[in-house]
Amino acid sequence: MNILLLGSGGREHAFAWKMIQSPLCDTLFVAPGNAGTAPIATNVNMSPTDFDAIKIFVIEEKVEMVVVGPEDPLVKGIYDFFLNDDKLSHIPVIGPSKIGAQLEGSKEFAKEFLVKHNIPTAGYDSFTAETVEKGCDFLETLKPPYVLKADGLAAGKGVLIIHDLAEAKEELRNMLVNKKFGAASSKVVIEEFLDGIELSCFVLTDGKNYKILPTAKDYKRIGEGDTGLNTGGMGAVSPVPYVDAVLMEKIETRIVKPTIDGFQKDGIPYKGFVFIGLINVNNEPIVIEYNVRMGDPETEVVIPRLKTDLVELFLAVANEKLDEITLEIDQRSATTVMLVSGGYPEEFEKGKVISGLENISDSIVFHAGTKLNGNEVVTNGGRVLAVTSYGDDFQEAIKKSYQNIEKLHFDKMNFRKDIGNDLL
Ligand code: AMP
Ligand code: GLY
């Protein structure tokens, strides 16, 4: 089978690494891909949101399945684009429909879905520029800190947590009236603050049946000890040691099952990943967000622990036969550490030559922001490489990642040295 994978990050390199291990995969195309996918698949210089170019390519190259990595093409409706085109409708797209992708594309839509299906979530209300004063009144009824969320996609920057009431009101006006996050903040969800430990649950669904994938925790802040600015993620660990069977059972019965049943009840076509962000408040899991894709860098620890053929899983998703598959999970731990460009998540330079890749044997280096420049691999983004290792426990795995990072180099390379320390 010829498969097209959309995206260019560490998540997509990890998907590609796993998919080419499948006997079901003949040619794997990655658009646009990176220097890590180049030697194992065929990179195609095409934007994941250029649906017309994708259509021409898919027909010419006889692509039989499209796997979508990032949220953008999903929110823009790539699933429906294929379904509604006579020449494409027979080609399965792994990812939700446009309406399903609104679970990530609109915080308000997600909250309405959660409330409608009685899934535990923080109390909230939503406001627009017309109702900004009502929003300020609502803030007065809440206890600090105050959680303000831009309704639309804001590249992971749209959530503000503010301790001071006056400042929260000012930021609310900034978002709604001054369009701090552009159109994404033309609506703002104000949410009750939840105090607890965050964790993520990853689910693959065919719209009726589902499989819960291994748990993972990511490290969002740039600085050690969870300080400094938010990033896309600086490292990850799977499994999360404090998630026991009792908590997992609650997550499944109160959150995962009602979510998938909700797709059925609401007639939402959904064949893809659901990434559920949770906060565990006194052993009660509460949803803070949905994403309609896998996490990055969580994929770089979840996928290496999956023993089941990923293409077989995707085919089962397409054919609504996920119930016929048994997931096999590697019992070892996996950890990943992100090597980032100096300055990230703010200003950084690109084009730095990466050396030492050929010296790594007992870790897997997934490429994120890299590209080929002649024979050299150079940096091409903020997050550059994810160094993933296995171990009998996460301590052993993380030690291996850090040992191998010593062998890698690029100018102004930065990484967190405390991944997993909070779990000790
Ligand atoms: P989100 O983009 O929804 O994942 O939010 C970004 C971050 O804000 C999350 O990873 C949490 O750390 C935090 N957050 C979001 N919602 C809440 C909430 N209701 N209570 C406490 N923290 C929250
Ligand atoms: N690592 C968090 C995310 O992918 O959204």
C-alpha cells in the first residue's frame, strides 16, 4: 500500500519509523517531512494544508491512505475534502472530520461537548467583545488564579493563567477587544482553575471502537524545574509511573468511553487519535482539553512502545474494525529529550550543522526541525531532535538518552537536564 503522511516534526518521524516496519507499507511519502524521514521514506515538498496539491499527488502516485500528523489540515477539513471528492472518497484519511476537529479548533465547542456528555471538566463560561463586561463580572465570581483560553488555535499560546483579578480583567479585554491572539481570541473561555497533577491519555478510535495507548507525560516549560516560557514540549516519559489501574479505570469509564459514545450520539465522524489533557484532582480525573492528533514529543515515547503493526491499526480504524485488534505494548519505559535551538521558544537561528548522528546506536534519534543541506543535516526549527531511549525503568532510559546527547552537537544546542526528575 502507498501511504502519504502529512507533517514534518518529531511526531511524523516517529510515525514514519514505525509505519515502514509494516509489511503492509510499500511506499511511504511524507509531506513535507524532514532530514530524518528523507532516508526512510520519500519526502514530498508539499504543504499539509494545500489540499489541491495533495489531491493531484494522491491520484498520480496511487496513494491508498493518508495519515495526518498535525491539527491544521484537520481543522481545515481534509477529512471532508477527501470524502466529498469523487476521485478521493475511497481513500481513507486517518484523522477526524472537520466537525470532530473542532474539539481542538474551538475551546467553546469542546466545553459544550464535554458538558453535553456529562464528562468531568472545569466550570466555565465564554465571552465575546460584546459581552466583555459580563466576562469581568464572571471573573469576580471565581477564585484566583484565573484561566483565560482563546477559543481558536493559537499555536499552544492561547491559555493564560493569571493570579491577580485586575490583571485578569485587563487580559480579557486585551484578548477580546484588542485581539491579542487575532481571530483565535474573538471568543474567550474563562475556566475554573484546577489544582492537581497533569497527565495525558491517548486514544485511537474508528468512531465506534477505541484503543487506549500508553500514557505519557511531557515537559512543557523551557527551563529546568518547570520554569520559564511554554514550549511545544521539551521531553516525555512513558508510561507515567503514578497512573495506576484504579485511575486508568476512572479515565476510561468517565472520560474515554463517553467521548467516543458522544461522537456516535452527535453523528461526528471520527477516525483518528484523540489526545485528552487531564488534571488529576484528588484522584478524580478532569478534562482540560482535547487535541485531535497525537502529542509531540509524546509520540516519540508512545509509538516506540507499540508492538502492534501501526499500518494494520490504521487499516482497522479505516474499516471500523478496531475491536478485532489486540494492542501489544512493550513493557519497557521509553523517554525522550528534545534538543532545541538556542533562544527557542523565542528568537533562534536556523541552518546550524548537526554532527554526531552517526555515533548513536542505543537510542533512536527522531528528527523534528531538521533538513538536508547537500550531505549535511542542519537545524530548521526550534525543536530539532528528540533522543528516545528504552530502559527497564524510566531512570535507566533517561540515563541512556543523556549519555547519547553527549555525542550530538550543533551551535547553541539547548536541552533540559531534568526530564523525569519530578517522577523520582
Ligand atoms: P491547554 O492549551 O488547554 O492545554 O492549556 C495549557 C496549559 O494550561 C495546560 O497544560 C495546563 O497546565 C493549564 N491549564 C489549562 N486549563 C487549566 C485549568 N482549568 N486549571 C489549571 N490549569 C489549566
Ligand atoms: N506536547 C503537547 C502537544 O503536542 O500538544
